[in-house]
Amino acid sequence: MPTMYARCNNFMSGAIMAAGQSCKFMSIGESEKEVFDQVITHLKEVHSDKVDDPMEMENTIKRCIFTKGEKVFGTRGHS
């Protein structure tokens, strides 16, 4: 099974931890659901002051879940 991951700063631009540093949280799992559940838990525990309902960000979070070892092409404009 491929390894999937999501970084906090990918779906929450400029996310900051309580210590005032950029949030370095990275969720790793074998399925999108596993990664998504870890992200929701992280948002509720660490960023509850900025995010009232993490489920409102569901689409954004799912678009930021990537598979390790795969490159996404076609995301840049013409040069």
C-alpha cells in the first residue's frame, strides 16, 4: 500500500503553533481516510483557536493529501 501524507502548512497557510513557530505537523498513513482523520485530530487539538469546525476544510485537506513517491505534473502555467 502506498504511503500518503499531508503537511499542516499545505492546507493552513501560515499555521503557527503555540510556541510561535511555523507548524511542522505531518500526517502519514496508508490511506487517505487515515491521514484525513489524523489531520482533523491535529486541527482540533492544536489549531482550535483558528479553526472552529475542521470539517468545513474537508475539500481543502483532501486536495493536500499526497502519495509519497509520486510527482504531480501539469500544475504550473506555460513558460
